[in-house]
Amino acid sequence: MNSDQSKIDPTLTPVIQNEYFDNNTLDAFHVINQSEIGKYEALRYRYLKEHKQHLFLELFFQDKLGEHLRTVERSARNRLDQIMGCLLARHPAPDPKTSPLTWVWHMNQLKEQAHAIVVSELIYN
């Protein structure tokens, strides 16, 4: 086999981009009102659109994308509250009256840990 035969003919390779719907077309459809979208809904939307396009299109064309995103938002908020409760039980916060800056720092650290767990469990899976 010579080297010319081993090359792939570009006219025969499948087009990776969807010929019917590109990203701009999908953005033109507003599945949910952007002013009402939650933090975790937005993260999940972006993840599906950029990394799980097949699932994104399936949910979109079955008209279930908005419902899926709202479910993820509710689940993420509930899970965040649950994780924050567990983290506070393990690592109690200092008294906010005696050291407010330490309390704010401590709570922000716990919230950041809880957020990282929620994102890895519910958004990027």
C-alpha cells in the first residue's frame, strides 16, 4: 500500500457538524427564559450543549430540556443544603457575633466545598 492510498479522502469523511442544526440555531430557540434560569441550570445547559450534544438534542427535540434543567436545579439546591448541613456538623462555624470575618470566611469555604461536590455529582456526569 503506498502512502497516497493510506490518506483519507476528505470528500468521503463524515461531516462532524450537524448539517441541520448548528450552535447558533439552537441558541435561537429559548427553551427557558434566560432571566429565570438558575445557576445550576445554566451550568448543566452549557455542559450538555458543549459535551453531551446527543443528549442535549434528544432532550431539546422531545421538549424535555427545560424540565430536565429545572429538575437539576432543584436537586442541586437540595443537595447543596444537605452537604452544607453535614459540613457544618463536622466543622462548626465560629460565632458570627465575636468574629464576623472569620465566620464569613469559614462559611464561604464550606459553601465552595459543597458547590464543588454538587457540580461533580449532578452537573458534570
